[in-house]
Amino acid sequence: MNPKSWLALTMVCLVAGCGSTAPPAGDATKAPPAAAQKAPERRETVFDPWVGTIERAKGVQNTVDEQAAEQRRKIEEATR
């Protein structure tokens, strides 16, 4: 096959793969209420230690911001 044929075949497969089927009829289209659905079980990933680090960093940043605001307040009171 020449390159144009491969390109055409690839494009046809991509377009065909993006198609949709008709929605199912009847009660199958109704999803159960959100409260009735169980949350999927959380699995540990390789990124979990980094996520914890980010949360700790956000906590440290909040502490630093609070201390800076307190320091500014004290300086403002002292200059009055």
C-alpha cells in the first residue's frame, strides 16, 4: 500500500471510532441517584507521597501567611 492509502485508512478508522451508537431505550438510561452510587475504592498510586508533600507545603504556607499578617499588624500598631 502506498502512503496515501495508509493515511486514508487511518482517517477512516479514527472517524469510525469516534461514532456513537443509539442510546439504550427504557429504564437503562436512568442512572441511580448519586447517593445510591458507591464511591469507587481508592487505590494507592506512586504519586501519593507527592500529594502529601503538597498538602504539607500548603499548610506551611498558611502558617507563614498568618505569621506575616500578625507581624504586619504589630508593626502597624507600633507606628501609630
